[in-house]
Amino acid sequence: MSSSPRAVSPVIGNILLVAIVVILAATISMFALGVTDELTQPSPTVGHASAELVMQDGYEGGTVRIRHIAGDTLSASDLEIAVNAQDACGKSGRLVNLPASGGDPVPTSEYVRGNDIFDNSYNSVSGPIGETSGEWSAGETAAFRIAGTECQLNHGDTIVVRVVHTPTNSVIIKQTLTVT
């Protein structure tokens, strides 16, 4: 029997077609995975943090102090501080566009989102989130005040404070604080 060259053409054509599809799929997936690798950068690591919420003398607001104990140095310009005081006064707000110039979150249209529960007086924001350098290293404490006129706090009330790394939208510090 003689073999016909016409019988081999469809087989070779199918093999070439499958090879082209596999190469295109591999190229497209490598491009797609390469792009997503650039978009998902890791968030900074905060190994440990502590915080406290202290009533201000003669004032029904409070001072929140967050201590960055261990981990990466944080750039204040990459951070937002979200405060959920729903249990205490039914409000929540965020400090944004940090560091707040001169420790003063005024104008609130620039530095506050949500409910303005923050004390907007001079030096009400301190530490790396209120300084022009805005670098928050391990061992440093950032502080801000909650206005008693906007969110009255009583002993035993709780609030939740989150420090969010905005480029990755990651919560890097979360503290549930009770008024002492």
C-alpha cells in the first residue's frame, strides 16, 4: 500500500493550530500575571503596636495615642486613620491627606472624611501624622484628639481605630480602645 500525502496534512494542520493556541494563551497569561504583580505590592509590616484612649481633663473628648512598636517605617502620606465610634456616639470618621500641616486638621474638607469627630484646634494631631517629615518609625507615637462636642465619650465607651495603608488598602494597625 502506498501512503497518501493528503492524509498527513490535516493532522499537521491540527497540531500547528493547537501549538499556536497554546503559545498565544501562554503569552497572554504571562502578560496578565506580570501586570497584576505590579499592582499588588506588599503592604508595610507593623510587627506590634499599642494604643490608648484617655479622657481629657475637664473635657468630654479624648486623646488617642498609637505607638508603633516594631516593624517597617511608615510614610504618613500613605496612611489614613479610620475611627469607628459607633458604640460611643454613633459616628465614624477618617483622618486623610496626612501629615496634617502643623498638627492642625483644618480645613476639615482637606483632612477629614465622614463625620468630623476630631478636635480641629491647634496641635490636636501630633507625632509623625502631624509633622512635615511624616515618617513614622518604630518607637514613635502618633496622637490625635476626639472632640467632646462632636463625640462625647464616657468611661467604658469603646472605639475602633484602624491605620490604613492607602496604596494597598491594607489595615496595618487595628486597635479596639476603651475610654479610661
